[in-house]
Amino acid sequence: MDTQNLRGGAEMTAAMLISGTIGWFVLQSGEPALQVVFWRCGFGVLALLVVCWALGLFRRSKLTLGLFAWAALGGVAIVLNWALLFASFSKASIAVSTVVYNTQPFMLTAIAMIAFGERPGLRKLGWLAIAFAGVVMIISTRPGSSYISADYGLGIALALGAAALYAAAAAITKKLKGVPPHLIALIQVSVGVLMLTPFMSFAELPQTPSAWASLATLGVVHTGVMYVLLYGAIQKLPTTMVAALSYIYPIAAIVVDMVAFGTALQPIQIVGSAAIILAAAGVSMGWPLLPRFAGRPLQPGE
């Protein structure tokens, strides 16, 4: 492996490990989901302003009004995605919510079918069936954890909604070719601040230093630093390697949930989680459902 791939791999791994701790900081803040998203966006704006200025993106950007509008629309989807995902953590657990959230590739496939007329083929449909079976296994029983609320099914639904919104944001991002990704992120978190300000109660600010520290970490580390690492890795690595390393995220989230909160997935939920991660990886990396026979050409849609 060359130096560029090694550096890109290290950056991608670090970004995914950071992502895996998001749920812990959300719950540690003790704030409602919308407030957490607002402060993540607020601190994220400050961090990304510094990043964009340091990289000279304001001078070199060729951002048109149309591209800005698409980036802002993507920001609406990203912010709503965060709100639903963060709300799901206390209802379905960090581990379960994160695994269910990783059904996003299938949501993106559905959007591509509806919006762009793409046909997924039998292979993708097969992986979709496996992922759906995994979700059913996860829903079938609650994991053992003291912080999960009684609304377990609602938590699953929120995580699925977050996945759909993330997929919508990814589809919108396809229209932003040529726009520096750090600038896209800055626009998105700025939109988040504007969106959520009317719903904020500034008379009831976080009361403890630990709450502020958690919120600042989500904005600076999980938004500013993580975007730099993630996009730096994407620029250096082949797509297949980016896809493979991205599955460090749900595994890290499961480990954090087990260590920090003692969450214990039931055996059937472990199987379901593995099915979702495997299916999502299969779609992202184009794996066949079944081994190909030697000498037989790959058929359309396989």
C-alpha cells in the first residue's frame, strides 16, 4: 500500500471512530435533540469557518446562486437527519439506532429509482431483502440497557427516517460537483443555525460545564475535524476502500454503547445487526449475493 493510501486509510479510520462516539456525547449533554443539533451547528460553523479560511476556499470558490440553493436544501435534510437520529438514541439505544441508520444505501437506491429512473437490479434487491430481515430481527426484541425509553419502536422509526433524510442529502450532493466539500458543510451547518433558532429557548441554556463541553465537542470535533478527515480520506482512497472503512462507524458505536452504558444486544439482534452491515457493505462495494461460477459471464443486474 502506498503512502497516500496509508494516510487516507488512517484519516478515514479516525473519522469513523470519531463518528462512533457521537451518541455518547449526545446523551452526555443531557439536552433535547433539537438543542443538541442547534449547538452542534453553531460550534460547527465556527470550526468550519476557520477550516475554509485556512484552506483559502472563500477566495477560490466558484459557488453560484443555484449551487448555493442546492447546498442549502441539502443542509435542511442533514439537519433534520441529525435531529431524528439524536432523538432515536434514548429510545432505541445508540447501538441499535446506528445500525438501523446504516440502511442509508438502500434509501439512496430507492431515491435513485424514483428521482433518476435507475433500476437497482436483482443483486441490490437481494441485499435489500437481507437488510430488511435484519431490521425485523432488531425490532423483534429490546436490547438490555437502562437508558432506553419505552418507545423502542418509535426509536427504530426515527433512525429509519434519519437514514432516508441522509440519503436525500447524498442525492442532492451529487448536484454539487466542483464545490469544495468543507464549504458545503459550512453552508449546511449555517442553514441549521437559521432553521433552529426560532425553536430555541435561550433562557434555558445548558447549565453544566460538562454539557457545554459535550456540545462544543460535537461541533468542533464531530463536525469540523471529522469533515476535514473524512473528505481528506475520500480524496486519497479508492471508492471501494472508503466504503469498506465506513463500516467502522457502526461497529465503533456498538462498542461505545456496550462499554459506556452496558447495552447488551440480544443474540437475534446481533444477527440482525450483522445482516444490515453486511448488506450495506454488499451494495456499496458491489458484492455478488452468490459466488460466481468459473467461466460464467456476469449477467445484467447481478
